[in-house]
Amino acid sequence: MPKIPLPKIPESIVPAPLRKPAKPGQGGAAKGQAPADLKTSPPERQTHVQRLTDQAKEAPVDVLAWVDQRTGATGFLTGMLYRKVPKGTNWFYTLGSATLFAFIVQAVTGVFLAMFYTPSTTQAYASIAHINNGVPLGALVHGMHKWGSSLMVILVFLHMGRTFFFGAYKYPRELNWVIGVVLLILTMTMAFTGYLLPFDQRSFWASVVGININGTGPVIGPYLSDALRAGPELGATTLSRFYSIHMLLVPGAIIALIGAHLYLVVKLGTTAPPWVRAEKPKGAAPVSQLDAGVEGNGSGNGASSSR
Amino acid sequence: VADDADKMNGAEEAPRQQRAKPDPPGYFEGESMTRRRAFTIAAQGIGGIAGAAIVLPAVGFAVAPIFHRGKERWEAVGPVNDFVEDTYRQVVFTETEGIGDAGKTTAYVRKGSKQFEEDPNSFVAVSNRCVHLGCPVRFVEAAGNFICPCHGGVYDFQGKRIGGPPVRPLDQFQTRVRNGQVEVGPRYSVTSQLEPVRARDPGEFTGGIWEYLYPPRPSTFPPP
């Protein structure tokens, strides 16, 4: 593949820690010459307009600096956004971000759907019909939410598969795997509770079947079913209960756990794919010598026997 | 910053190097607990009580329906003469009030049959709720069986399972006769021998050890 030259990133937008200092003799002021901005004559008196224009130009930077001085956000954001990633990082590593994006789509469309939806057994179906047929763009927003839920479940599983097959769940990232499993369960809870909300025949019977499957758990299953239904039969309180779980309880938990999940990703870093071998540190003895007598690899290429 | 008492405390007994563990700041000889520890326990305890005072009622409110049993409900489904021994008649009545059509359920009602050693003056109301996962079963007159469209559960004329995934016979409803009308009442489940037990959800076995593995729920009515 021909190497495409990257466009030069302007020095001003590169955060200070990543800027390459000019090598001696290069860049900066030419030797023996006075700096260009050295004033040799008294500064000219600025006009009012000039002064205001200068201030206006500085305003965005000033605002950012004001915030940064009080939050230290630049340091945090620089560390997070410019963190090093291992060699071999590829498109499979975007599945987590894709899942997060799917969740954000669900959250945003869900908030707007809640403006028109009525969680009542007698009005729920009519309110969904109104969203689809009466509200401008309602069918689109409802469709995004409906199909987006399937997309999110699919992406969660692909993300989980990537983590599993790349061995990214191993030490020290086990806790992040556990958090991810909880997020998977919460995502399925969202899909399950959201299914009842349109309150059509499919919603109703799917929820009946889902609750009954849940009830087959020994000893506590029957009580869990009653708690889900708020009674021995699926009724009016079941719908408002599912609605509350769907839009208040579980989203809060998901947001909190996504925060923990991302914190651990940034803190621990990502793993290289399993096919990328560890690099020999600079100045280390050739690996072929270290391995001599252990594996008897005569190829001289240390990397091939490093595992 | 250690105060004078800290510096003096225990200094006579042993030099600092030999002591196993230095006493924490604020510790006085003879105390079983430092001020700091006492306040830590007190603050955490009070915080815990305050938290429990909020969380416990809220959780109790959420799970309260488990322990609530609604009012017993009877509904007339037709005059006595409408029902015969050798086939079922489909009736629709309200099981859960206040939610319109979603609260209605279907039962298949017939007169008690001597063939099954039932009281000929009684009535049998079989629920159409499949005990596999809750789909609606249909009585197929030609076959004399109840058949579930979802996963192929088959029940005989009495509602006993004869095929497919269901785990027990079909549920029944209590029946009685008032003013010449047959009335159906609360739901109950049956064992494989058609002995009445408290209503169980679909998918839950009845009878024997299953009565303990799927315990009866307080929200259901005692069987007849």
C-alpha cells in the first residue's frame, strides 16, 4: 500500500505535552538575528477598535482557560484522548464505541418519545399510534428507537465477542469484563421492558411469555414474576412498572456502569490483538540467546519463539 | 500533629522501636476505642440508618404487590342449560379489572361428567392459558383436545397434558351456580392427578416436591 503523507497538524492545536520541541539549530529564531517581534521602537497607541478586536479574538481562549484553571479538564482530556494504543489496534476496537453510540441514540430518542407516550393500558397503544401517524417525524424517531434497540443488542454481543476472542478479559481487565456482563444483562432488561410499552398483541404476549420464563426459576421465580407484574396477573401496574424500569431505573444504572467501564478502559489501556507479538525492549539481549537451550529455535528470529 | 499526651503515652514502658504498633493519635491509656474510631462508627451507623430509612420503604413499596391479594371476583357466564357434559363452551370474562380488554381471559366451561366421576350438578371451567409459557390454547372439538399454537402443547378433554412441552394440566377456575347462572371465580392450578392447588404461573410444575420448589404465592386464592 502506498504511504499517504499525513497532513501536517498545526502546532497550535497539538496539546503541549505532545509537541515536539524544536531541535537545536532548527526552527525558532535564526541564529544571530533579533527576534521578529522584538520591539525597537515604542509601541504604537492602539485604537479603540483594535483593542476590542484583539479582546474578541482572545475571548474563546480566555473562556476555555477560565474553565480549565478551575477544572483541570485539559490534563484529563489530553490523557484520555491522546492515550497510547497498542500496535495492531483495528476496526474491531470500535465496537465498544459503536455500542456507546447506540446507547446514546436510544437515550436521546427515548427522551423525546416520552414526551408523547402515555403509560396507561387504555391509552398506550393509541399514544404510540399517534406518535407514528400524527407527530411530525414521529415514525422516524420511534423507528430509530425500535430498530436501534436491536442494533444495540447486536453490537453488545459483537463487542463481547471481540473482547473474548482477543483475550482482552484477562488480567488486569477481569473487573471490566464483569461490569460488561452486568451491562449486557441491563441491556437485555431494557429490551425486555421496552417490548411491552406499545401494548399491542405482540407486546402483551411476549411479556406474558417472558415473565413466565422468569417464573420458572425455582423457589424465588414465582415471587419475581409477581414483583414484575405487580400482582398475580398482568395488569395496569405492570405497564407503569415496566415503563419506570425502562426509562428511570435501568438507564441510570447503565450510565453509571458505562462510566466505570470507560474509566477502566482509560486506566488500564487496551490490549493488542493476539497476533501481535511483544516487541523486544531496546538494548535487551537478543531473545534467541535468552531462549537458547529452552526451545532450540535456530531461526535467529527471537520474536518467533517469544511465546 | 501529636499532642503532649501522645508523646508521653506509653513512653515509659518501652522505647519506640520495640513497640509492636504505635498508638493512634488521640489515644489515651485505658481507652478501649479512640475518639476518632468512635466517631467513625457513629457517623457510619447514623448514615446507614438514614439510608435504610429511605431505601427500605421505597423497596417495600415496590415489592408490596407480592403480598397483596385482590378481591375475590365472580362473574356470570351464562345460564345453566347452556352447558353440556360432552363438550366445552367458550366464555370470556374479566379476570383483572381496570385495564379493558387486556384484563379479560377465556375459559372453556362444561357440565360435570359422570365419566370422570364428577358431580353432575357441578361445572368445570378450564383456563385457556397454556401452562407451558402462557399462550392461549384452543379446544379442538373434532379431536376433543386442547391444542396450543405456540409450541405444540396438547391436552386431553379434561385438560391433562398428553403432548408437547407443558408441565402440568391446564389451570381451572372455581365455579358455582347463582340464580340459574353459572359463575366463574378465582383461578387455581391442578396436579397431574387433577388435585386442586393454589394457582401457579405457567412453566411451574405442581405436586410433590414441586410444591416447595415453586411455592404458592400470597397473591393467589386458596384452592377449592
